[in-house]
Amino acid sequence: MSRHGILILLSSGDIGGGESVTLDQVARLRDVPGFEATLGAPDGGWVARQARSRGIDFWPIRFDGPSFLASYRIRRKLASGRYDLVHTHLNAASRLGTRAARKARLPCVATLHGLNRARYYERADRIIAVSEAGARHLAAQLPASRCPPILVMPNQAAPGLAPDPSGADKVRQELGLPDAAIVLAVVGKLYHVKGQQLAIDIAARLPEDHHLLLVGAGPDRQGLEAQVAQVGLAERVHFLGRREDMAALYALADVVLVTSIKESSPLVVAEALQCGTRVVGAHTGGIPETLGGLGQIVEGRDPADWARAVERSLASHAPPPRAPDHVDGQPREPILRLYEELLGSAQ
């Protein structure tokens, strides 16, 4: 059987939702008859370590230097004749990868993970948006004649993700949390768009047995630590940095807060729901559609309103897990159908 080569480009090497989704896609695609996938992404970070540990065909490429160097390397890679289709993820990879695919006369799919500018994606043959909100945001920026067809495919948690109670006990001991503590968690890069400032203000309005975990790293950590000190929450707000024991953290958390200022389809919502963890999220972007009525949605950014939503959520039963849209651990059928459609039309 002939195999189609797919070059998947990802412009971030750090841990994150889009990165996790891309890695899962490549790992599953490797096992699908008729396809052969290579992941091109920055070396030296979480993505590279994960790719190698999972046996993924990994091609190191930098996207943070001069764009002409990355463009040249992508064109050379495509000129090898190994690849029949390009699939890009995140802005820089999409901007450069779609151009290179056009020059090589290869079909290209671009996945829109956020509420991003259309100029990064408009050269793709097809766009996958992870939320209806993301699709609308992109379509509104382009005339209909210039907008590629958009397929909406919400992010899904990995099929094997399940809560880890024993791991949760270890994290509780690591942080010195009382057994009776109520645990809130925000998962994401420490960056103003993720809204951790609001989460700290919410914690300040809740009883003293409520603790807040900030899971992630980023440029705003120093400012957030100063805010925590200013409001006197040093004993109740815990900075965990980057973590890979998410199954334990979802088991530990009583409520996951999604306080983002803007967001498309946050993977943390799908993961929390799959682990049976309550979610309170902002009424912005694709968060309401991703939550799908299985949690609390808060209008606006008043910490008092959020604190009340947390209390309502704690007074209710945890939402049921959402079944992921996977079959036998393989990629969802729409991606495969899309690949087959583009590969068939390119012949």
C-alpha cells in the first residue's frame, strides 16, 4: 500500500493546549494505514521531548529567527519528495508553511487554535478552527472570495486521560494543603490574556479554606506574585510552574477556573470535564460552546460575580465526563476525510 507523507508544522516547542493536541494528532496518525507523518517543531523544549519519547518522526526547526531561514528549510524539506500534504499549527508555522506549500504545489491544511489574524492562514486550502467562535472571527476578516473553507473541530482531551487520586494526594502533601481545603486551579501560561489576575481577586473574595493553584509559567509571574503579596494571599495562592501531572491536578481541583480575556477552545475545559472536575469559565470566545452547558459561565469580570459562581458550582454535583470523539485511538474521521479529499484532488 502506498503511503502519503504528511508534514505537520508547529511553531511552539513549549507545553500548551495547541501543542498537546498537535502531538496527539501526529502520534495517532502514525498508526493509520496509508499515512506517514513528520512533526517539524522547535528543538530543546517540551514538544521535542514528548515527540521523541513517543517515537514520533521529529524534524527540528526554529520559527523564532529570521523568517527567510525557516522558509528556506521548509521548502528544502518539501523538495525531498517525501511529502504530499502540509498541515500547520499556530501563527508562525501557518504563515510560513502555507506559503511553502503553495510554492511546492502541495495541498495545505492550517489549524486555527485561537482568535488570530487571518493573514497567517488565508493561503491554506482548508482551515480547521477549534471553535465556532474562532471560525467566525477568521471569516469576518476576509472577503468570502478569499476565505478558505473552514471545518470546525473542537479540541478533545486525550482518550486515556483520567483523574489520578493517588497523584492528587501526593500534590496535596507537596503543597502542604489541609485535607479540608477547597482547591481552585487555573491552567495556562502566566500571561495577561489568561486572566490569572482575576483569579487572584476571586480567591480574595472566598473563604480562607479556598486555595488557588496557578499551573503554568510565563512572563507575568513576578507581577502576579506581587499582586498575591499585596492582597495577603501568600499562604493560599500556589505557583506550580509547568506540570506534566495534569491527571493528578484535575483530581485535586474542586473547580477549574477559565478566566481568559479571549480564548477559542481551551483544552483545559475538555480535560477537566473528562476528569469530572467542575468548571467555571468566562463568557468569551469559544469557552461557552466548549463547556456545552456542563459548568458555570460568568458574564463580565467582576470578581464578586465569579466568587458567587464558584460557590454555586461547589454546591452542585460535578459534571459528567464528556466522551472524547475518538475511535480506537485514531484521529477523528473528519481530519482523515479532509486529507483524503485534498490528496485526491491534488492527483
